[in-house]
Amino acid sequence: MEKRTDKNSYTIIFAIGMVLVVGALLAYLASALKPMITENQRLEKQQNILYAMGINNNEEGSATFVSTDEAPKKFAQYITEQVVLEVKNGKIVSELSREEYKEKNAGQEPYLIDVKKQQARAKAGKNRKLPLFVGEKDGEKFYIAPIRGKGLWDAIWGYVAMDENMVVQGVYFDHKGETPGLGANIKQRYFMDDFYGEHLLTESGAFKGITISKTNADPTNADKEDYEIDAIAGATITGDGVTAMIKKDLKLYLPYFQNLKNK
């Protein structure tokens, strides 16, 4: 007897079979590629941190990382300390060195801490871990902090290098899906370079942060104590996101810098 293959049951069985096959294939690929993806993420974070403190291959107007081959060596050369601050309700409740953190976290490096997950922990009322990277270059010390926020369409993030007075020494910003030619330009040098020398604290030592402003009266960015950076045309919401993540995340590090002055 001839089998009929035009019944709905055959269609359903075929569809289920294809789902299982494709699912198994995707699971295998995810497992096989995981080590490569993890390694790429590790190298990218090293490149971002180094870029913020001025270790890069910039030429003219381009923003260029050190190569992935160079990144691990330069990271070990220039990043002299990694500190993990545990914060709750704006107060530092503990401070761990790199070695202490690794011992308590199965060997994980502090620079691999997931900022997004830590923000979620804080929102849930739990302690948040804040990584801070201390670098040295040409006899100067840099304190590099990761920040994360929301742009127009999706996540935005960055690294901000500061001196002991919380004066910005360099930044690197990136995004997941901002509009090309508009919000996506937060990772262009003309925008990032403007942050150099900007003050985060008032003369009295209060944290003020930096505002991305459409009405900035200093378009050449000569005034480094006006707490403003000229906005990117047509990218108001992305700029507001940069402002918010700078003010919200970097303020958490203020007690650490206050303690530095008392040492």
C-alpha cells in the first residue's frame, strides 16, 4: 500500500525532526565555539582598558586598538593592579586585590567581571562588585573604571581613565546597536578625545560628572571645568545615556578616591 506523505501528521513529524536536528547542530556549534568567543571577549576587554589609558595605535583621526597579539603583553606591562570594590548603598564594604578576588572566584580575572550582572545585583538590593584597574605609563598613574548604560536602541558601555583627582585622562565608548552616523559616533575619536582633562569633581570635592550637552557654550572644549561635552548632532538620547552612565557608575568610585587622599 502506498504511504501518503501529504497528511498533516507527516508535516508535523518532519518539522519536529528538523527542529531537533537544527537545535542539536546549534548546540554543538555554541559549545565548540565557546572557547574562541570567550578568548575574543577577554582580548577585547584588555584592548578597551588599554585604549582608555592611551595605549593604542591611533593615527590621525582613527581609533585603533593595539593588536590582539600585543594586548596580553601590554596589559601585563601597563596594568599594575586590579582592585575589586564591593559596594552596597553607595558605600564600600570590602576591597579585594586581584589575587584575593581570583582565590574567591575560581581564578576569574577582575577585568572579566560582568558589569551588566553587577548592576542587576545592585538593583535587587545586593552587593555590587566594582572592578578598578590601576595602570602606569610614563611615570603617571591611571585608574580605569568600566561603565555601562542604555542608548537609544540598546546597551552602551565604556571605560574611563582618571587620575587620583578624578580628572579624566582618556575614555573608550562602544555600543550594541546605535544609529550609524549618529549615536554610533560615540566610539569615534572626535567625540572620545574631548573627554581628556574633564573634571568629574567640583572644587569642594563633590561628584558632579559630565553632561553631554546640546547647548554647550564651549564647542571647542577649551574649558575643562564646565562639566560638559559638546553633543553629537542627531544623537540626543544616546548622549543622555552616556551622561547617565558616567554620573551613575563613576560616582560609586568616589569613596575609593577619597580614601586615596587620606593614605
